[in-house]
Amino acid sequence: MTDKATADSKPAYTRTPVNPVSWATEYYNQGEVISGATKTLRIAGQVSVVPDPGSEWGVKPSRAGDMRDQMAGALAALDEVLKAAGMRRENLAHMQFFVTDMQAGLGAVDILMEWLGPCRPPQSFIGVSELFMDGLVIEIEGSAVA
């Protein structure tokens, strides 16, 4: 989408899915060739936090250990970064999910699928032993193009 795109306009670039196998296409494309993009946004890890003035970082996890809550909160934070860059979810070219509990992460994929709508950018779900703050269970990185 261009910066001046409306909800009904066509993007100024093309996306061509690359799926040599089809087992996961309901959730994501294995790859995408994006042609004609002129702007790229790299999004640092987004997490779900709420203010906590007394803590070291000034924030704390929104609901410690709650994957579904934190999935929704991290996606909302991702929306804010996209919006600040003049982009939308449809501009996402790749997403990476770092989760401390793979089963809980996969159990929250319905939240992700609803958030993404018809857009299915390539994605990676990566299991990690911990994140930078106790109680965080998911961190989401991404890149977007326009």
C-alpha cells in the first residue's frame, strides 16, 4: 500500500506467493516475491506491557505468563509501529514470533489469524527459553514494505 492508500485501493507493489508445498498456506506463505516496493520498515521486537513506574524498565508484562493476552497486546503494539510509519497490516512482508511456550503460542494462532485477515506473510515461530523481562511469553518482530 502507498502512504495515501485507502482501504479499497490496490497496493503500488505486487506480492507473488512462493509455496512449493501447500501444507501451511492457510496460515502463511513460505515466501513472497515483492516487486515495486519503495519503502521498507524493520520492526523491533514488540511485547505486551503496561506501565509500572516502580520497575526497572517502567513497564511490566500486561498479564504475566498469559500467551493469549500477550499475543493480542504485542500485535496491538505492532499496529502502532505500522501506523506511525504510515503503513498497515497488509504491508507486512515477514513476521517472527519468539515464544517461551510453543504449545501456548500455537494455541493463540487464532488471534493472529483474525488480526492478519487475508494477508499471510511468511512467518517463523521460534521457541526460546526466556525473554528480556520475567513474565513475558511472546515477542513479535516484523518487516513491512510500501
